[in-house]
Amino acid sequence: MTTREAAAGVGREERFVATAAEMFLSLDGEIRVGGHYVGLVEHDGLAYISGQIPRVHDAVAVTGRVGAETSLAEGCRAARICTMRALALLRQRPGGLARVRRVLRMTVYTQSAPDFVRQSEVADAASDLLHAILGDAGVHARTSVGAFTLPKNAAVELDLLVAVEPEECPS
Amino acid sequence: MTTREAAAGVGREERFVATAAEMFLSLDGEIRVGGHYVGLVEHDGLAYISGQIPRVHDAVAVTGRVGAETSLAEGCRAARICTMRALALLRQRPGGLARVRRVLRMTVYTQSAPDFVRQSEVADAASDLLHAILGDAGVHARTSVGAFTLPKNAAVELDLLVAVEPEECPS
Amino acid sequence: MTTREAAAGVGREERFVATAAEMFLSLDGEIRVGGHYVGLVEHDGLAYISGQIPRVHDAVAVTGRVGAETSLAEGCRAARICTMRALALLRQRPGGLARVRRVLRMTVYTQSAPDFVRQSEVADAASDLLHAILGDAGVHARTSVGAFTLPKNAAVELDLLVAVEPEECPS
């Protein structure tokens, strides 16, 4: 793709769909949450995305502590699923991934063994995927830490802040 | 209340006061912090609220690891106190809770036992309370993780990002 | 300095350089990161700074768990190095530290011993340094938590959100 095409979001949709297929992920349904919060809040050109765990349908696909019962490779797979879920939340809105101007910040929590200190490598799996699908718009500031425990024993959780184009006026 | 009243912030003050009374919480004094930071920074229509622990006057009301010496119910109580403190910081500013347009993001840290994975239920207590007091304006994006340790052995800590109406010009 | 000078950022550069010298820190080189993320993203008047660990050149200067093999004093030193790195990222941009309007939020993660609950004191070292160099513009909202593990066994990691003056138009 040309820089201009990348800037216009050309190909993002196709790359998202191809990546989901490679990962055998089905993310077409609405991503629901329980309780009085939502997966994504949009305000003043920014999309705040809730912490995503590697849930696929009703099960968490990758659980456990990375560096102990869960391998680094599995941790990276978890990070990629979380990233796809975050993108799916953006994608199910009008305008989809083409509205993404820039991923501003990502925070990645890796449920870690006591001596596991390679959280950056887990986070790289998420960062690389954002770049692969969104191009330069996917390059972000990042914080990566080792969590003691995560909801539902998820191996990884991550959240995003994303700058988006203004919504079109309803016609 | 009608949707229009809710949107205008009608009843928020009353619900805050009633909830504080039910919880036997006195939050009328200034919430102070030591050191060179503050409880709330407002900039360009957003209020950044510092991490709140379940402090009541000079003591932390709920300490310990949730899932070990501290029960899930106590964790939920801690989350509610933190939420009330965050709202108290908003409330002590000119215009008070009526200026809240939308809670954009909440991050909830639960000091957890090694096998405690119900952090979402602790966070739900905070989310539910935001909704109960602020209505739809209280529905937010959320990240919920298990912390290893928290300041002063607090059971829960949470922070908020809140969109607020512009301040009135000083007359 | 007068309030007006402080507001205009007078002396920040000098204080940064003097502090770096006192700490024997060399931060003049570009701070690089691996992978598809960056140290700082600027968007719409806000600078999002990636999580900084106390890295000096190719080594992490302060490692280990604070409260166990690493002392509180060493944790504070780690927090100060992280802060200087974050400021160095702002400083290497056109306009440098003079463009800082306000530090809006800081999140401080301290890699903690199981019973270490003085994370606020570690974070104070970072808050105090921001204030010492930036004056009132360095006073921020803050969240301070105890992390289980941090990348490369770092004792502390912190990230910042900073409001900055608009960039000058390129001539």
C-alpha cells in the first residue's frame, strides 16, 4: 500500500479479517460486557477501550501465569487475541477501522510468574499486530507491567486509547 | 427522574448525599494528599482523578488481600468507598456533580490473593455505584486488574477520567 | 524565579541539566525503544509518554523488589531516574521542556515485596522531582500501585500524560 492509502485506512479491514481467519478467531458478534460499563466510550475524538482479556466466545483462551504454567509464546498469543478484540470493538462502530487516526496509548498487563521479567516481549506481540493492521497509525506509547492476578485467570489484559476521526453527522 | 433531568444532572447531589449516609461516610472535608501532587487535575474539559484508596478520615477502612483475609464483599465495600471519594473530589469543585458529562475511564486495582480472579466483581461494585449516582453519564470504559500490593495495604485502589462541562467564567 | 517566569518555563532546562549532573545521568542520546511503539506520542496538545524504567544506557540501574532486596531509598532513586527519562523524552522534542503546560497524570508501579505498602513514598520521589524541575506545571494527578513484576526486573516503572503547547508551524 502507498503511504496515502495507509493514511486513509485502506486495507485495514482486509488485514483484520485475514488475521482473524489465521487465528481462527470469530469476532463478528457484539462484544458484550456485564454490569454498568461498556467496551468502548467515545468522547471528543478519542475512543477509550476497556481492558480486554483473551476471551473467545464464552471461554478465556489463554489462562495462567506467563513464565510458569503458561509459556511466553502462549502469552504472546493471548496478547494478540486481546488486540483483535480491541480492534473488533472499534470495527463494530460506524466507519470501522478506517476512522482510526492513531493509537495513542496501550497498557499491557501480563499475569506473571514471580521471576518473569519479559513482559515487553508479550506486549511486542500486541504492538506488532497493531502496526500490521493499522500501519503507522498503530504506533503508540506503551506501558507494560506484570500483574499478580487478572480477571478469570487471564494470561494477559490490555487496554487502548485511540484517536478517531469525528463521527459523520446522521443524515 | 426523566432522561432530560438525568442529563442535566438532576438528583445527583441528593443521591450522593443519601449514599454517603447509608455508608456512614463523612466526605465533607477537603480530601488532602501529601506531597507534590493533587487529588484532581482539570484540563480542557477533562478531570483526571488520582488513585483513591478506601480511606475514611485518617484510616484505611478496608485492608488486606481480597480472596484471602479480606472477603469479596469487603472488597466490594472498599470499591464503593473509593468511588465515593472520587465523586467527592468532583463534588467539592464549583458546579459539583452537575458538571459531570461522562465518566470516560475507570481503572480498578484489587489487592488480590494469588488465586483470586474475581476482580471484575469488585469493579462492578464501583461501576454500579457510578451508574446509581450519575445515571447514564456514569457508564464508562473500564480496566480491572489484580495488584500485588497497594499503598497502606488498601484492599482496592481506583482512578477515574471524567469529562466535565467547561467551568463558568469567574464573574 | 517569579511566578511569571515559572509559567513561561524559565529555568526548566537549567534545572533538568543540573539534576541530571547531580544524578550522574547522561540522557542526551536519543531514548530508543524496540518494536512497533514509541517513547512519546503527541496528539492534540497532549503528550503520551511510554512507561519508563530506570534504564541508564544499556543497563537497568535499579532492579529487584522494593522492601525486600531493594531498599526504599533505592526505590526512590529508581523513581527519579524514570522521571528524568520521561522528561528527557519531552526535552528532545522541538521546544523542549518550555512547551510543558501541565503534567496531568502519572502512574507509578513499584515492584514490591509481598508486605511492602509504602508505594506512595516511592511515587513522592517522582512527584517531588517533577515539581522541582517544572514548578506548578509539574503538579499532577497520580496513581501509585505495587506491581508483582516489571520488565527486566526494574524496581519501578512510571508513565506520564502531559499537556503541551501547540507545536509551532514549520516555516
